[in-house]
Amino acid sequence: MKRTLYLGNTIDGAVFVWIELSNEDAAGRPYDTPSLSITAVEGPTTGGNARGGLGRPNAELAGRMTKLAPGWTATMIDKLADVTERWHLNTLRAGSPAQREYMRQHPRQFEVTYPTSHYDNACQQLGSLNPDRSMDPPYEYGSAWLSEELPAEVVTFLTGLPNGGGRRPPGEWDR
């Protein structure tokens, strides 16, 4: 599934979000669960530039909206940001389920800034959970990309989002 959604406008211009659920990687190898990618742009311009932010929808987006597209509410944008934060790139997890849960329960321990390495910090902070001996064989944080299955309600939410009246992004942004 590939969708392009128009959410409305910020002071920088139109906001578009791309949602892709894929069953295989770029080389055609199948994933064990669909992979989710969500990206966004504020104020895309012809030629591939943008007047605003580019990346993922985040918690501040709803508050920056000056106009909502048909069918959209600030609550829906907040939920989209939450889903993005939690499930974006679900087939590229560096931690085991137990390691990820510990990281969610203790987020401040894993906040780092340059030049501190997120990987080195995570390995240190995970302590006795690295390696995770509940897995067979024991799993060292970051030693492979692990997949996390998307809940059905996440897929239902994403497929049910309005397209915002069908407005399309300009030029190179229209994918």
C-alpha cells in the first residue's frame, strides 16, 4: 500500500505525508511482517525543495497547522505522529522485544546528543539485558535488524485516514 495524504497547511505551506506498507525490501527479499515507512514535508516546492520541515510527522505538527484539509482533525494528526514515533521502520529494530520495552520504560537513559553514540550508550544502559538471554541464541543489541509485527489496529488506522480532498504535491514530490 502506498498513500499520499494532504493534511492541510502550516505557515510554510501545504503538508503532505507518504505512507508505505511493503512486504519486501528494495532487493525484493520478503519481510516476515509488512514494513511501515511514514515521511512528511511542509511547503514542498517545485524542484524538490521545501519551505518547511522534512522528515516524519511529529508531536508539534498539529499545533503548527493553520488550516486542516477535509476530513482531518488535530487529534488525527496527533495520533498519526504517535503511530509514526512508535511504528515507523518496524522491520529495522536494533533491540530485542525485552530491550525495546526497557528503552520505552526508561526513555531518558537513552537520550544522547552528539558526539555521544546512541549505540554505545544503549549497550551500556541495557546492562543485564545485553545480551538478551531470553532469546535463543542470546541477542546482542544492534547485532541484526529485527522485525516487530504491526498491530492490525495500526494498519486499519493508516488505511482509514482521509486523503485530504485528493490534493497532490508539486513536481518531484508527487510520487
